[in-house]
Amino acid sequence: MMAKLSNNQIAWRAAQDIHDSAYVNLGIGFPEKVAQYQPAGREAIFHTENGILDFGPPPAKGEEDWDLINAGKKAVTLRPGSAFFHHADSFAMVRGGHLDVAILGAYEVAENGDLANWSTGPKGVPAVGGAMDLVHGAKRVAVITDHVTKDGKPKLVKRCTLPLTGVACVTRVYTSLAVIDIEEGRFVLREKLAGLSLADLQAVTEAELLVSGSVADLTVPDL
Amino acid sequence: MMAKLSNNQIAWRAAQDIHDSAYVNLGIGFPEKVAQYQPAGREAIFHTENGILDFGPPPAKGEEDWDLINAGKKAVTLRPGSAFFHHADSFAMVRGGHLDVAILGAYEVAENGDLANWSTGPKGVPAVGGAMDLVHGAKRVAVITDHVTKDGKPKLVKRCTLPLTGVACVTRVYTSLAVIDIEEGRFVLREKLAGLSLADLQAVTEAELLVSGSVADLTVPDL
Amino acid sequence: MDKTAADLATAVAGIEDGMTVMIGGFGGAGSPIELIHALIDRFLATGKPSGLTVINNNAGNGHVGLAALIEAGMVRKLICSFPRSADPVVFTELYQAGRIELELVPQGTLAERIRAGGAGIPAFYTPTSFGTDLAKGKPVEEFEGRSYVRERWLKADVALVKAEAADTHGNLTYRAAARNFNPLMCMAAAETVVQASRIVPAGGIDPEIVITPGIFVQKVVAVPHPQQEEDLNLANAIYPEVA
Amino acid sequence: MDKTAADLATAVAGIEDGMTVMIGGFGGAGSPIELIHALIDRFLATGKPSGLTVINNNAGNGHVGLAALIEAGMVRKLICSFPRSADPVVFTELYQAGRIELELVPQGTLAERIRAGGAGIPAFYTPTSFGTDLAKGKPVEEFEGRSYVRERWLKADVALVKAEAADTHGNLTYRAAARNFNPLMCMAAAETVVQASRIVPAGGIDPEIVITPGIFVQKVVAVPHPQQEEDLNLANAIYPEVA
């Protein structure tokens, strides 16, 4: 079995690219972890679709205020400088290009930047939330994900087979094995785990990985 | 010279049709007078485009707060229950059909309800303000006006000759001589000054005045 | 002017069979539980209203509030962005049995469609959902080289809204993220019915901090200590409680 | 994070020749006079910026603020709803001499176009101006039997805004009807520059009463006792004062 990053480590790596004073939206679930790994000295401001700017970590158990929740309906706290607003203003922030970064999960990412992350097909109850708004709103849309599915199939594909969330919207993917940019409709490898050969990485990636310049080692702390 | 109502009397007559608890927008200038004649026991709430609901009469001279003005840039006061809001919310109130009545001035009103009240033609600087929004927003759009122009020409016409403010939007006209409804593209006379014959009124009205049922005397107090 | 309704039953008396009802809240935050339960009470007593189209971000949780309304069989169709959550069993079962209709709308588009309904904007263009299944059948237009989907306004017969403070003119404030869809729904319904933790006289709310001006509100009813959906669900509450 | 600019000159330093500049205010209320005057100072000292397109509801009054900006010859085009008022001599003379361009927009459409710019809505339909000269050349569409005009968003390179309180994150409150276009313009500009009567630390404004969240603001500068256009005009002020 191939060595790979934990979800915490992927989240840590994604957090390193968030610049100081950035306005950031983190998708429900796994992407929420990114907030924990803000580099010291950099202040990101987190936006949640349901109407809070600059919320902080969860409260202690038993201290929850259920009017103070994030998009995943988890209790949060406030930081100094926070603001409340209604849903139309919240999505004006999203759609109007005011967020610097959105970091989302993925079922599939295609080499042209297409993202599928809301529906696994006709079974079950479909639910989309704010994902389709985020992918066409934030200045930079990044994905964090395991490099492959639980069945070991590639998630970085030539064309998405699952229902799309957005067209040509993702520009960077942080996976359990690599950091990959999407440029002009192609995957460009930026970083990979030190012990991993390009051939091994390509073997678990459906679309071709281009190398343009040097590929750095993907190094993260133990987390 | 024909007997006619003063502007104050026209405003008084228009005020009698404003029901209790109505939300009302009064056009800049002459229509602002309507607020002075609210019937006792009826509470109208006045809206001004620039972001106040429930403003009151002007302050005493020297007491003006220039952040507290109406659409005509005149200083106003607040009544208990007032609210401030920005221009997009203000025109959501207008366009979204939330105002019960808008009362506007007119250069011309046509029998099909077309209104011309913003431009006297290509000369001078054109200015439209909120008039075009009001005529397509309020549940009821009424006009108050002298029955004829300063030159004695009819203002109630078959078709407007001046640039339109709105199409088929006016439903009632309060003039210095009569109260006239617009129904199915025709002027229907409701009230006229007691001493005035229908023939005399028709003589100063370009489009035909229909009579449907009885025509009441237009009676107003001395003002 | 006093928009205060005597009680919850009076407040929801105007909702009739087949109406479209917007219900505020995002999950439990801002969800007008007491108004919803009053509506269920009326249905249990009179058999009305039913066949409702409900607009909410979610599909309810557990067996209280919106979930209870659906469980009572009063809802024909749901328009929402996210009917999946921790415990949406009630909706899921009816949906999979084909007994409730679902119109799925991206969350920002849902918010903007409601605002458009309130603001007299019959249609607008958004980049959201372009190229996806949710844009199927909708007109697409290009502006400055980018493609956008045309979306229509949403309006309702009635909106059920939860506020923090209301004055007798209907001016409202909200509490924290319980604001969410509530102010938009106030704008988009022919009749907006508000439950507020307290009702104060006109003038009792600073005009600078009014979030929903009273022009958008028709009825207010006092619910001094509103229940929270999460607390009820943690206690496994079921509405109405079975005797 | 601290968005405070050192002084007015620094605050307006990003405005370049030919830019589109939104300026808040309705008449004098909410007009950022000190920011405008700082921009005029820069022009007098350096010859820049000129050829500006200015978006405001009006065309200025007297010889201060927006009127002084126009009088200085810095404005190529004005987009507004009401360039006529008590004393708009400066604009009127330039307009009649064909030396300034005017795009006249109904007031509600102006507000909505600015909001659309800020909200990522490239176009929307409105009943306003249908059948009038101001709808000429614009697409018309019928929805549910009624005709609507399609209008495009408005965006700007810079917005100059007047607020009451700002915190260092750029969260803003306004004063009374000085709010008007200011919150919308904050949303629609690439760089929003705010003059505020006071600047407080982050956390100094209750999150419930924030009108403009800081995400829409790039720079704030303190102007503790801002001048009012009406007072200046009553005193027949002319900016810059002639020595």
C-alpha cells in the first residue's frame, strides 16, 4: 500500500497557501479541517454561507448556541470583527467574487477543472447546498481530497462521469499524494510525496500529469 | 376664469383616499403636500426612496439634520417605528409591490394610463429620479395635477406627446377640477366641482370623459 | 397601526390548501418552530391546510418543526437546496416513495430567487449551475465571454418567519445566524407572519438596527421562549406528542 | 488585519486616469466630501486622475464635493438618476457645452445595477422604464404577461464611501439616511475606500448592527468631523478655496 497523507495533513498543506487577510470559505466536512492549520502570523477570515463572517472554532461541549452555526450546522464561536448578514448578502459575497479562496471536497476533478462533488448519481436524495455557487464565485477554487476513491479508482480524471458541480472552476488540487494545478485544461504536477515516483502517481491518476519545471517534495508535519 | 381647487385642496382630496395603515410614497414637490392632510384617525406610513420608512414633518428651521432628508433633499423628522435601509432595499419596496399608493405629479396623463412627468423634451438636463420605478411598483399609482397647463392646454390627453415615465400605470387623477379614474383605457369621471358642467370640463380635457353611474360633487374645505 | 396577532392559531389562520409557504431558518437556526406547530395543530383539528408547497433551505430534521409538517402529510412539494442532513428520515422516506415532490435549487440561487420575488425582479442571470444538471431547460446567455443561467423569482402566499424583536409596525431584528433566509422571505410573501421573542411598541427598536422594515411584515406574534430544533431533537421529541 | 489608511491622500492614491469611480451619497447625505476633496488635491498637484467615469445619484451641488470634482475637469462621464437640483450649475454648464457625457438611469435601476455588480448578477429584468426612452436599445422580455427591460450590472474600479463607524476589518455602520447608495457601492467596486467618523478596533462594532461586512471594504480612513455639503453650500463655499 502506497504511503499517503492523512486528511489532517492534506488540510495542513492547503492551509499553507492561504495568504494573510484572506477571506475563505471551507466546504462542509473534511475542508472544515483547514481552519485548524492556519500558519502562525497569518489571519484568515472565514465565511459561512449561512451568514457569518469571521467565525472561530467550535465552543466547548455543552456551550453550544444553536443560533450560531456554520454551513454544516455545527456550533461555532465568534471572533472580534465578525458580522452577521442574510443569505442574499452572503451569496453576494460568494457570487460577486469577494472570497479569496474556497476549498471544497470532490468526488471527481477533471483535467479541464470540472468538479463533481454534489451527487453520486440518481440514487438517494439529491442535495447541493452552496457548492455550485462557491465554484463560480471565489477568486480561487481549490479541492482537497484523497488521490483515489475508497475502491482505489482515480478521482483526478480526464472527464467527470458524475453530475457536475461546476465547469472549469478548480485551479488547484491538494491530494493525499500530490499538489496539482490545473492550467489550460491540463493537470500540472507541482509537488508529490518524496518516496513516490512520477510513474506510480500517474498510475493512480486517470488524466496525464504534466511536469513544467521542477516538482517539489510534498512535505508536511506529522499530524 | 374657471373656479378651481388650490394645490392644497387637490392634495387634501387625494389624502382622503389613503386608507389606514397604508404605505405611501409621495413624489417630490407638490405631492409632498398630501402628507399634511392625513384624515384624523388614519395612520399612513411614508416611504422615501433614499432610505427612510415612517418619516414625519420637517423640523423647525435651524434644527435640520442633513443626514435625515427625503427624496426632495428636504430635512424631515422621524416617527416612532421608523427604519433606515439602503437604496436597493428601498427600491425592492417600490418595485416589489409593497407600497400601497404612490402619488405623483404629471405633465400629461393619457386615457390609457400612460404618464409623462419627467422630461419636457430635449432641452435642458434630463433627470428621472425614482419616478419610473414608482409607476411600475406601487399597488396604486395616482396623479395630482392642475387640470390644464399654465398655458391652458389639457394635461389629460388621448396620447402623451412628452417622453413617457410609464405605460398604462395611472389609475386615478386628482385635478383642480375633477377626480377621474382610468378604467380599461378610458377616463371615467367620478367627481367634479359643483359649479362646473360636464361640457365645460370636457372642453379642457383632450380625451373623452366617460360617465359611468353618478358623478359626485368634488367638495373640499377651504385651505 | 398594530400588527400583533392574538395568538399562534390566529397568526397562521390565513394559510389555505395548496398555498406556497416560505419557512425561514437554516437547519434549526431561525426556524419558526412554534408557528409550524400551530399550523400542524390546525391541520390535525380541521384537516386543513394540505397540499402545501414549502420553500426552505432544508427538509427538516427529526420529528419536529418542518419535519413534523412533512410527516403530517401537509406538504406536496419542497423547494430547497439541501434535503440531506443528520436525520432527515421523514423527507427521505416520502421522497423515495414518490409521495413528495422536490425542486432542488443551489443555495445562493434559492436566496437570490426569493430576494428577486420580493424586489420585483422577475428573472436574473447567475453563473451558478451553468453546465450542470440543475441548469437543464433553463435559458443560457453569454455576458462578456462568460456563460450564465437565467433564473426566475420565487414568491409565496405566506412566509413563516422567526425574529428576535418585533415592534408593532413589524420592524424586525434577528439573533446571530438565525437571520439567514428570514429577511428575504419577509420580502417575497403576500402575507408575512412573524414569531418574535419579544414585541415592543413602535419606536422600541432603533431605526439604525432594523433588519426587516415593517413594510414587509403583516402579522407578529409573541413567542417569548422559542424552542430550538436541535434541543428538541437531542431530546428525541416528536410533534405532536402522542398521548 | 488592519485596513486603516494613514491619511486621506493615501486613501485615494489608487485612483488612476480613466477609472470608474462610484461615489456614495444622495445629495449631501452620505457624500464622502473629504475623500473627494483629497482626490481634487491630488489632481491639482499632479494632474491626475482625470477622465473619470463617476457613478452617483446626482451631479453635485454648488462648488464643493462632487460638483467641485466635475468643476476641476476630472470627470468625463456621469452615470446618475437626477443631475437636476437646487444648484447644479457646474454640471449643467459642462453638459450643455457638450463637455461631459451623461448616462441617465432610473434611481431604482441604478441601485439594482450596482447591487448586481456586487452580487455577481450580470443582468436582470425590471419593469422600470419599459416603454420609455430610457429603455431604447435594451432587450425586452415578457414574464407572466408583463413586459420587462433587461439591465446590466454596474461595477467600478474604486468606490468612495462615507460611513459613521468602521472597525479595522472594514465593518461599517452608517448614520440615518446617509446610508443610501453607500453599502451597495462597497459591494460593487474592486477597491472600496471609506471615510468614517470613527475607527474602532475589530470587535468594536456589534456583529448584529454591521451594515457593510468588512469583506466589501479595502481601506478605511478616519474623518472625525465630516463636513456636510448642505452646510458648505449655505456658506457659499468653493473648493479648493482660492487664496
